[in-house]
Amino acid sequence: MASTRPDHRIVILTGAGISKESGLDTFRDADGIWAKVRLEDVATPEGYQRNPRLVHDFYNARRANLANPSVQPNAAHQALARLERDWPGEVLLVTQNIDDLHERGGSRNLIHMHGELFRVTCTACGVIREERGEIDPDTVCPSCQTVGTTRPHVVWFGEMPLEMERIYEALETCRLFVSIGTSGTVYPAAGFVQAAALAGASTVELNMERSVGADLFDEHIQGPATETVPAFVDRLLAAS
Ligand code: BJW
């Protein structure tokens, strides 16, 4: 890894793999979410238009699962919070995950580029609000009283991920880019490594297996996130 100075900005991208050991399913592993439901049905605007109840049921179930007390931040989430706290420069955490385990693990400088499970948005008035219970096609928006316009605050295929300008600005000025627990198959996140490398950053992948774009990284560290991430954070802080 090229040298990192304490004032250097670090950008970290996380995916479903970091939450796997907390009890949440990934998408593309053999036992993942896309082995159980069709992404065209539950993760596209067209699927939602065709059958909103099916989509609400899918996200209601995931919301209930995330609220289960057995689902807690793991050692990898906690290590990233420690890095943010102890690294003298900025650490920006960009997650593709819609769970709240990074926040619960202590991270604060965080972007949920694919939205948040515990939030819903009204397509009529645009108000985004917290929701920990169930929604359905008859849900009334508490802000504008419209029926049936409340949808999960998540980014589906074909929709624009959130806060892209802020993310690219950080990628263009970071000295280290780290990708954790993502298969590198979904854009624009899959292209972040190239944007960071082009700007001169060192790039490291931590994943259970070599991702689709593993060759784009300077370094690849293989293994479960609860083991690799704390060790990697120790290494960074020792060198700072
Ligand atoms: C472990 C582990 C452990 C396991 N420890 N590791 C053709 C070419 C190129 C692009 C396109 C194309 N056609 C369409 C597109 C664009 C499209 C896209 O990328 N499609 C691809 C499928 C080709 N993208 C979009 O539509 C996006 N919007 C967009 O592009 O807008 C235009 C735009 C362009 C440029 C700039 C700005 C905008 C929107 C994508 C929305 C994705 N939404 C979802 C659902 C969100 C809500 C929800 O959660 O339900 O996001 S899909 C799903 O995939 C979810 C995830 O965030 C995302 C990524 O998945 P992730 O996290 O990588 O999970 P997995 O399962 O794939 O991988 C887990 C990894 O962990 C594995 O590698 C395991 O080995 C590992 N692992 N256990 C460490 N213990």
C-alpha cells in the first residue's frame, strides 16, 4: 500500500458482505436475496408499479428482520467507527447497504447511497420520514394526506443513487479507497475504484472472495469482514 499521511482523506465503500455476519443476507451469494426473489419484481420502479403490495411485503419483512434484537453491528462495523474516530484525517463511509448497522456501530460521516430501510418517502409531496413498521398500498402520507404514495426510501435499478456529487468529490481527493463486502457488480458503486485510482489513490479490496473487479485494486485481502476489517484498521492506525 502506498504511504498514507494522517491528514489524508480515506473513502470506504461497503456492501452487503459487511452485514452478513450480523445475520443479514447478501444479494448474490448462493443463499442470497436474489436466490429467493426476482430483482425485477422487488427492486425496480416497473416491478413496484406492477405490484406495489409485493414490494411493500418484501421491504416490510426486511424492516422487521432488521428490528430483530439479534441483528447487531459486528466487529467490522465497529472497527470502521474506530477508524473514523482515531484517524486524524477525514474518513468518509459510503455504504450501499440500507441497514442502519454502521450508525449503530458508531459511524457518523456516512452516506447511504442506496437509501435507508427505516425511512419512507412520499412520491406526492416528497417528504422523507422515519418508518419502523409496515406500509402498504393504502398507507396515508402524514404530511400531505395522500393515499398510496408512500414508498420505501431505497434506490432501485434505473434510479439515481443518492449524494453522487459529494461521493465523486471525495473520490477525486482521497488518498486511499477501500472496498469492503461488495461483489462489485452494481454501478455506479462498482466504478468508484477506477475514479479513485485515476485521482492517484491507493486502492484495497476486503472481501470474502475476489470480486468481479478485484484486478482493479492494488491490494486484495480475502476473508470474513469481522476478521479482516479490524486487522486492517489496526494496520492503518499503527501507520498514522
Ligand atoms: C463477505 C462476507 C463476509 C459475504 N465478509 N465479505 C449495464 C452496464 C453497466 C451498468 C448498467 C447496465 N445496465 C444497467 C446498469 C445500471 C445499474 C447496474 O449497475 N446494473 C448492473 C446489474 C449491471 N445500476 C443502476 O441502475 C443504479 N443507478 C444508476 O446507475 O443510475 C445512473 C447513474 C450513472 C452514473 C452515475 C450516477 C447514476 C442503481 C442501482 C440500485 C441498486 N439497488 C439495490 C437494491 C437497494 C435496496 C435494497 O437493499 O433492497 O442495491 S440492488 C442490490 O445490489 C443493493 C445493493 O446495495 C447492491 C450491491 O450489492 P452488494 O452490496 O455488492 O451485495 P452482493 O450480494 O452482490 O455482494 C456481497 C459480497 O460480499 C460478495 O462478494 C460476497 O463474497 C461478500 N461477502 N459474506 C466479507 N462475511
